[in-house]
Amino acid sequence: VKLTIAVPRGALFGGTLDLLDTLGIDTAEVRSNDRKLLFADAGIVTMRPSDVPTYVEHGSADIGITGKDVLLEQSQRNVYELLDLRYGRCRMVVAAGAGDPIGSALRRLGRVRIATKYPRVAARHFADTGRQAEIVEVKGSVELAPLTGLVDGIVDLTATGRTLEENGLRVVEEIGECTARLIANPVAHKLKAEQIDRVVERIRSG
Amino acid sequence: VSNSIPPGTRDVLPEEMRELRAISSGIRATFEDAGYGEVHTPALEYEEVLRRGEERAAGARYRTFDEQGDVLALRSDMTIPIARVVATRYADVEPPLRFCYFAHAWRAIERGVGEPREFLQGGLELIGAEGPEGDAEIVSLTIEALDAVGLRRHRIGIGDGSLYRTLLHELEVPEDRHMPLLECLSRRDLVGLERVVSDLPVRELLVELPSLRGGPEVLQRAEGLRALHELLEERGVADRVIFDLGLVRELGYYTGAVFEVYDPAVGFALGGGGRYDELLGRFGRELPACGIALDLQRVHQAVAAEEALA
């Protein structure tokens, strides 16, 4: 029985294909064809990282790779988080412009406005630290939101901090570190235990 | 006025109803033949009574007040109501008692779209039979019932609900670690688990145990399940079960073996259950018991998915 693997396109794509190579999975076709989505021979389906938990939870893929940021945001998903794959390292941060717009909003207005692509993570972080936050969900470049006065700060993922810097933002709080994770469907985890354990073993020892 | 129905509920039309009926008839016949009489209990119970069974009323979410101001709740499973029936209507009847049911239960939608608020369960309760004999009967009957509806590749996952907790005490893991560890386990977060135990001398065992699953070879640490395996072998269904030392069930009343039902055509469990030796005592009749509930709409999905693959 072959495993179906959900592979994230985007920032984790290269690292993930390199990892699959070390497992002896032929990724040549996946590398050469960036329009095709399903590669039946290799057992690979490619998708946005945030869709990986959906496919794995449903069992359309047995295992998958996605960022911890995605898993934090979709913490209600019923999937096993099996391994920290250690690549794709990023930080989930609160960032804001010059001065102290977040502190000042909290002092004067009692609440802060935060733009993010990670509304649950952001809401949880501010709730856990006892601060009233109004979360504004945006789909595109989050850095734009504070520049236009839409919000006082943002919660976002950053690797180098370059994009933040170029938009006049700086990190004011760190929420956590995120890396790529191997996840599994709970039923496949039992019914395809041997194949999944073999993948885990190989990655651990490699 | 909008004509919608609450998300997570559904209207069942004749075509689906016919198929669903066929499935419940097949399962009911298997259960009845094995001596499990069908019972029905009220959809509404006193919340206080449900709470006696489990502190969170087994997840019952829909509450209302009656004329006296007492809190009524829509039941979220049938196990607690049947425990109540046994303690009241069967107070003097010699065990073992065998009951089956086909009934709706209600839970809140917690995880987002597509989750049912109202679901149809078909299940078994075997009261007054000790594990592992009782457990073996429930497991093999469940396998047989799913055979009767046309599934062929289904498996039952079997774990021990108290195993990890016992291990934490045996290994003298500091008390303040227990909750975070058990939370990681129930979230199925093995990366988090590894992190929580990283500085403990017994970390390897604590990390390894929850990922042990397979045949009887994984039972070295789970003595209690070894006898169950032997009984399942005698019943000829040992190859249909997967022992899974990481299996946890959310409900708080389980005390021993826990079960989950799978079919490879679908990525979700078709049902689950386990042993609950302390539940009946809370209603005034101390008897060991175990049971299982199948989600009939999920069984239906599995039957349809298997047909599509064939």
C-alpha cells in the first residue's frame, strides 16, 4: 500500500521535495511541472500549505507536510502531528511601526487593532496576555494595514524580518517559532502504521 | 423569514432514508440475535442526571428550562441514559444485561463546518460483564454488525484509556507534567509531547508508548489487553483489531479498554466506545460495563465509499 502525501507549494516546497528525495520518492516530475497538482505515480498531491490539514484530516492524503503556523491557526483539525522537520524556520511575531502604537492604543482606548492572516493565533495571543484586541483578517500583504492606519499592529510570520523592515515595521513581541511539521490522518496512522512508521524512522535517522 | 435549518442538522429524503434504514436494520438484526434488546430513552434529560454520569454531561450543549425552572439538556450520548435506566428500571434484575439502541444525540459544533450537531447512533451496552470477556463480546459483535451491512475491510482500534495515566504514576513523572502531557496526547501532538518530556530520564518510553500500534507484539506494556487479545483469537477476529497504545477517547467515564472503529475507505472513525466500570455506580448500582456506538451516517458514508472503490 502506497502513502498519499500532501505537499505544500510555496516557501516549504523546495525543502519538502528535498526531504521526499531522501525517502526515495521520485520528485522529478513534481519539480518540472508547476501546473499539475496530482502526481499519482509518486503519490504526491500539491496544494497551498493552509489546505494540507484539510486534505489530511479528511483522509484524501495519508500524511502531509505543512508549517506549524498553519497548525496553530487550525488547531481544531483532527490530525496527528508526528515530527518537527526543522526546515522552513520562521517566527510568529507581533510587529508595529515607530513609537509604541500598540501600547498607546491600549493606554488611551483600552483596546488595540491588529491585522493578520492568523486570526485565531492573534486572538489567542492577546487574550492570553489580557489585552483587548480587535482582530482584522486580511488576505494579502499584512504589512500594508498599519501603514494606512487600518490597524495599530500586525501578527505575522517572518523569516528574516526584511519585509517588515522595508515597510517601517519592527518586531515588538515574539509569539513562537514555526517550522515544517509532518502530520498524519488518524485512521491512516492506524491502518497504514508500518508505512507511516517507516517514513518517520527514515526522517529521524536521516 | 428564512427557511434554513441549523448548520449541522439535515433533512433526510427517501433515497437516503432507504439506505440508512437498510444499514440500521442489518446492524439491529445482528445485535438482537446476540440478545441485545433495543431500548429508547427521552431526548431530553435533567442536566443534573447527565452530569452525574460525567462532569461535562458527556458534552451535552443544548439546554433549556422546564416549567419548574429545572435545567433540561438534549442528550449527547446514550450511555449515560442507559446507565440511569439500569439503575432504576432494572434495579433488581440479575446481570448481565444487554441493550442496543438506535437514536439521535446532539453535540455542539466545535470544530467548524461540516460537523453534525445532530447525529444518529447505533450502539451496544453490555452491563454486568467484566473485561476482558465483555470487551471481547462488544468488539466481535461490532465487527459482525459491520459485516452485515456490507463492509469488508473494517478494523477496530483497541487501546487502554488508563494506561498512560498509570504509566506516569509508575515512572514517578512529576505531577505538574501530567496535564500538559495528557493534553498533548489528546491533541495527538507528538511533537509537543516530545518537547514536554525532553528533560525527563524516562522520556523515551513516554514518547514511544503512544505510537505503539499493531498486533499483540505491542502489548508488553499493556498486560490488561493481552487477555482480550486471547479471547478475540478464540472468537476468530484477532486479525480484525489493531492494538493502539496511543488511543485516547474524549469522554471522561472510560476506565479500561477503549475502542475506535475504522474503514480504510474513509479518513474518520466510524464510532467508538470502551469500558466504563464506575459509571453505573454513580447511579446507585455498581456494575462493570462496556459499550460502543456507531455513527450510522458515517457508516453509510463508508459503505458508499467502499462501493465507489469497488
